[in-house]
Amino acid sequence: MKLTKILLSEKEIPTHFLNINYYLNKYLGELPKPPLHPVTRKPIGQEDLSALFPDELIKQENSLEKKIKIPEEIRELYKLYRPSPLIRARRLEKHLKTPARIYYKYEGVSPAGSHKMNTALVQAYYNKKAGVKLLTTETGAGQWGTALSMACKFFGLDCLVYMVRISFEQKPYRKTIMRLFNGKVISSPSNTTEIGKKFIKEDPNTSGSLGMAITEAIEVAVRDEKSKYALGSVLNHVLLHQTVIGQEVQKQIAKVNDYPDIIIGCCGGGSNFSGIAFPFLIDKIKNKQKGPRFIGVEPVSCATMCKGEYRYDFGDTGKMTPLLKMETLGHDFVPPADHSGGLRYHGIAPQLAFLHQKKMIEARCYSQLEIFEAARIFAHTEGLVIAPESAHAVKAVIDEGVKCKKQNKKKTIVFNLSGHGHLDLKGYEDFLDGKLK
Ligand SMILES: *Cc1c(COP(=O)(O)O)cnc(C)c1O
């Protein structure tokens, strides 16, 4: 029988997170540059981060261990939605008339609707163990705030979410979900922080940005010993947690005796793409084999890897984070207010920037009209309403599928479908009404 949904049993949920830094160090003899203290410009130590994160997460951030055990309590919670399905997109293949085999890893099955749950649970768990009472964070479209609110509820933590103003206004239903899980949601910039007041004074009509929301969340976190901060992407430990995605794909694709030639994911901070790519990239580094190619996809209006500079920059607008070596559009970058495609962060994960610079991964970018058109094709063929973020990956998949048709090549294309788009209907509405620029 021809399989369409390739499923795993709960026993096959990964037992460890895979640490790409171990392999980069061992096989390339080189690591991404470490974060620097903004004043001394020396590599930051454990102490510098302990106001923000619990010790275990700082340890993971700096770890050179090959793999890190996933606590059983987390594996139990993963059973709510993991292993997620790997699905052969047969109707999309047919529509494209491509000889390529296209598979997607569907992370939209998580209760929070995206891959963000994979790290939210781990971060809430270690904060709870460290005696933390409140987690603060930022959210753009609301996916991360939703996942963290839910995880905090599971572990009995309070959750305070600074939501980028434009999304706060345009995506009211995400707010409702966060509130249902007892998350407190504040439109950012706000009057609840000193830096927020400053941002508002500088530009009362600002649409806000992830960079501003991060600064506000950090300001609140460092005020009190019992409160800490959680980030949904970019940092090593977050990318590490997402490697459960790629590890499952490895088992699933083996079940149908296939192997990817191309792996594709959309990139905001870079966590879902890294999650699917790193386990395969580790094998490629280890075995010095040829394939697969790895393609990260960004919006034209926030094309960090495609157009950013590789240099040290702040992770936030208010310059409270350590300096991170990334590809960046500048910490004061504010994405255009009419941009509906998500993926609005000014930087990219230092690990991904490093790999891009080394030409071990590729990057490309598409306009929002192109990605919504791709999302429409995906809905018409596979029946799913996907997150606009994920639609960036779909657009690249379609382009690669068409290329395979022209060249008559039977490549295997695997991509990460990072989340559903059930709460992104404003963007779809504007697209259908021809209002998207
Ligand atoms: C947050 C989010 C992204 C972008 O973040 P990454 O860290 O780059 O993965 C992509 N897709 C969805 C559905 C998201 O919620």
C-alpha cells in the first residue's frame, strides 16, 4: 500500500536533543562566535545570563555535549501531539505535474498550533524546577505567546506576554487563547516599562516590533529574582529543543525507504528550519556525504539572511541583550506595517548565520503576494489553511518542484510546515480582497 501519512508510535518520540555545536567543533574545528557583553565586549559568562534564564538552560546554551537527554516529564507532554505526522503531498505533486516526491512535516498538530510548543514546554519545565514564578516574553503574530502561556499553565507559572502592537490590534483571537491559559497580554510598546515609555515618546504611532517587545519583557524579568525571561527562537537552546522535529523525520523517511535531496523551512529567528535541518546536517557533516541541500526562506521585507550584515548586534531594540553575532538588519529595524507574512525578526539565529556564511545552508526570499498565492495552492491541493510563515517554505517547495519537472529529476523534497493559519485570517482576507501589496 502507498503511504500518505507516515506515522510513528509514541515510543519513537526522541529521547535526546541533538547539539550541532558538538559536531561543528569536532568536524570543522570551529564554532559560531559567542555572545559578547555589551559593555566589556568580552564573551558573557553564566552570571551575566542568570538574571534572564535558569542555570540548566544556560548550560544547554553553551553546551558542547553531543546530545542532551529530554526529561521524561517532557516526553510525556510531547505525547499530546508528538510524533507529528510526515505527510506525502501527493495532490500537490500532481498539481505541479512534478516527478519530485514532496513530503511535509506537520507541526500544526500541536495544541498551540505550531512547533513553538516543542521548546515552550522545556523552558517552562526548567524555570519551574529553578523556583521561578513568572515568565515574561514577547510575541509577534502570537504563536509563541500562545505556546508559552499554555506551557506556563501546565507547570503552574505566571506568564506575561508583550505582544507587538500591530498584531495585538490585528490578531485579537490569539490574545483570547493566551488569556484562556491565564497569560497576561500587553500591547507593546507600553507604559508598563521605562523603555516602553521611551519608545512611545519617540514615535507615538509606532506599530511596534519584536525588538521593542523583547526589551520590555527583559526589563520586567530583571526587576525580580523570581521572574525570568523566555525567548521563542534565535538562541542555541531553542534550536536544540526543535531538533525533535528532524529526528522524527529521519525515522519516518526511512520507513518509506527514501532520503531527502532538499530540506526547506521558513525562517524568522530560525528555530523551525534548524529543527528539521540540523539532524540531517549533522549526518552530512559526520559522514562527509554530498546531500541534502538546505534552504531557509524569508520574506523580502525582512530578509535577514539574504540582505542582512554578518556582525555583532543586539537582540532587541533597547540594547538590553548580549551582542549576538548574526546576520542582521539592525536592532532598530521596524518591519513595514502592511507586511502580513510574519517572520519579522531583525536577526537570525547565530548558529544559522554561521552555517549560511559557511555556505552549508542556502537562503532565499519571496514577496508576500507570492507566498499567499503558494498558500492558496496548498489549500486547494492538500486542504490545509497554513500559517503565512509556513507559506514561505511552500513557495520554495513549489519552485523546486517545478524545477524538477523542467529537468525531469525525481528529487525528494522535505519541508517543515511549522503551523496552521486558522488565526491568520486577516492576512488571507486582505489577500483575497486584492489588498496586499
Ligand atoms: C514563530 C513561527 C515561525 C518563525 O520562527 P522560527 O524561529 O524561524 O521558526 C514560523 N512559523 C510559525 C508557524 C511560527 O509560529
